[in-house]
Amino acid sequence: MSRRKNDLSQRLEAVIKTLVPQQEQNPDDLGPMMRAIKAVHSISDHTSTTPEDLERQRAAEELFARLVTPGIGIRSDSLTVGSIPAEWVSLEHGHDRRHAVLYCHGGGYTCGQLGYARILASKLALATGFDVLSFEYRLAPEHPFPAAIEDAVAMWDYLMYMGYGARDVIVAGDSAGGNLALELALKLKEQGRAQPRGLVLFSPWTDMTASGKSYRTCKTLDPMLTMEYIAAVREAYTGPDADWSRPCYSPLFADLRGLPPTLVQVGTNEILKSDSERLVENLQKAGVYAQLEVYPECWHVFQQMPIRRAAVAMESAGRFVQRII
């Protein structure tokens, strides 16, 4: 087993170091970046949720994270909340300790660990100046719905126990983590509890029915996601016979009244673009302050990458947070 992991790591490291542009390279040279993303995703069959393929996918994400995570001026401190592995990511220099970000990582509800979460957790800490708490929610298919939302509520309760008020906390998430961030807000609303100060969502997965037009129009543009992948992870998370239009799976169709101010960022080249556009439209119809930012020629959760457009997007997220605090 360890030999197989070492072989995988060596293959990935060679691919990524060759193809991912470094900070000083042309930030608009997306050709090598696209090839790197495709190479990482080709390590295993992303439409498969067998234990062997999931192991490869999760290992690929962890190595990719080690190569692109910002390291200067950032510290990380691990902890366990109940049985949930978690990590505080903070700036090493002086920063705002009165507020925090609760960050929900992406990965289709089937992948994602603390190392992978550290990419955007670090960038969120740099952009906001807040401590960022990420956590390893239980993954499907080993732990299907509602395990992830139960873990998210437990992390929220931990922050409240630690003395933060709901108004002191921003909830952020990317992709499936954006879905989880929205479901957390909806669960708090259902329980009659106070909402977070705001939501920051990167390419959130909001519609498990895949009814948006971008699932068709961006099919050949998206370098990361396919409908086959969406179908595979959706079934792993909900089971094969679920009604994906239910708000507990697709927050796009929920009663969104009372949710906090929300920033949504998405790229033009991703099949989930409609998920973001329709979410913001529905939030605004529900009387929620919601802001949509669409980044040209960008792909799913491009904010993870060491390119200028990602830096611009993260700076905008930081400004949004400062406006609503």
C-alpha cells in the first residue's frame, strides 16, 4: 500500500511541478494550468467511488495542496472537536482575533482533508485577517448524508462555545463546501438560531438536479468537472433514489429568506456557473443582499491557484467581508 502511494506521489509531483506556473510566471498563461488540472484529475477514475479510486483521488488532492498552499506568514494548529479533526489557520503577525471564518472544503462530498482545505483556508486568512477554522467532515460514500451537515453544525456549536457570537463568524465554502455552507445556514434557520455574519461561496454546488443551462453550454469548456463526475458523487452522497430537488440537497430550491449577506464567485468556464447565477437571483428575490462575481476564462474554484486572477478574487472576498463586519 505505501509503495503504491509513493508511486502516485512521484507521478503527481512530476506532473504538477512541470505544469503549474510559479508566482513569477505570466498569470494569464492558462494552457499549462489547464494541463496540470487535467493531469491531476486523470490519476484515477473520478466517476468511480470504489475504495481504491477514492484513495487515489484523496491522495492526489493532498499532494496538490502541498505544492500550491501559501506558506509564508501562515501558521496552522490542529485540534479535534469531538471526533472531528480540525485546524486553525492564522496569520503569524498581528491580526483580528475577534472574528473568525468557518471554512467548509470542497471535494464532491467524497474527497477533501485538512491538507487540501489549507489552500483556501490560508488564502482566506490572508484576505480577511481573521483566524480560519477548517474541519474534516465525514465523507461519502462511507458516511453519506446527513453526516457532513451534522459535523458542520458541531463545528458551529464549538465556535459558539469558544465565545464567538454568530455575528462574529463568516462561513465560507467552495464547490460541495459551498453547498455545505448554505445547508449550515439553512439548518441554523430551521433551528431558530442566529445566522452567521455572512457567506462567502466559491463556485458553490447548489443544484443537484443539474438543471442549469451551463451544464450543457460549458460542457466542453470545463477542465475539471463533468456530468459523469457530478452523477457519481451525488449518488455517493445521497444514495441512488434521492429526490435531488429537496432543499436539503439543493439549497437553490430552499426558502432563502433570512440568510446573511452573501458573496458568490464563479468562473465563466464551469458547468456549475448556473448554480451560482441562479442562487444569487433567488437570494435577491428573497430579500437577501447577494453579490455575484463572474471571472472570465476561469474554471471551477480557480481561487486555489497561484495566478493573478485568484489573487484579485481573494482580495475582493476580503473587501466584501470588511464591508459587512
